[in-house]
Amino acid sequence: MFRTAGLGEATDANFDEVVLRSDLPVLVEFGADWCGPCRQIAPVLRAMAEEERGRLTIVQLDVDTSPGTAAAYGVLAAPTLMVFRGGEPVRSIVGTRPKRRLLQELEEVL
């Protein structure tokens, strides 16, 4: 199962509750066990989850076990990082980034 310690989990079943109804912006990493770049970005996301606690929620969604949500948002590559605010996607980033660059790219939507 695609999971990084310290990060929440979103699924097809709980996506509405965990992501769309969240009071905070939510960064969803759409990824999979077989995805090397997903493993590369895991420490970055773990650090961001700790540093941005109270300002941003970060969750992972396994595209293999929750394909409906991935398809609904047009996710074609892993990892895809998508920020949701107020129940709407406001930013999408495909691929990995160093933490500093990722934070810079997300600053306008947080």
C-alpha cells in the first residue's frame, strides 16, 4: 500500500470528507507503490506536513486502489500533486521538486 508515515490517506471512499470538506487547503499526492519519483518526494512531503501543520494538510491517494478519484481529476502521471482549497482544485504540479521550489510554487495558493 502506497503510504508515507506522517501523511494522511485519501481514498475514493473518503475523498469528499478528507479533501473537499477540509477547512484547510489540502495537497493531495496522487501516486503509487511502483512509482520511483513518488518515493523520492516522500521525505519532502513529510517535512512539509510537519512544517506547514495548521496551514496545509497533506494526504496521499494511491491511484491503483482509488482510480475513480484520479480519473475524475484527470491524473495521468505519478506523482501528481494537486492543491484543493474550498473543495476545488486550485493548483496541479506533475513530478518531483526540491522542497524550496515546491513551497515557492505553492505559496500563491496557500
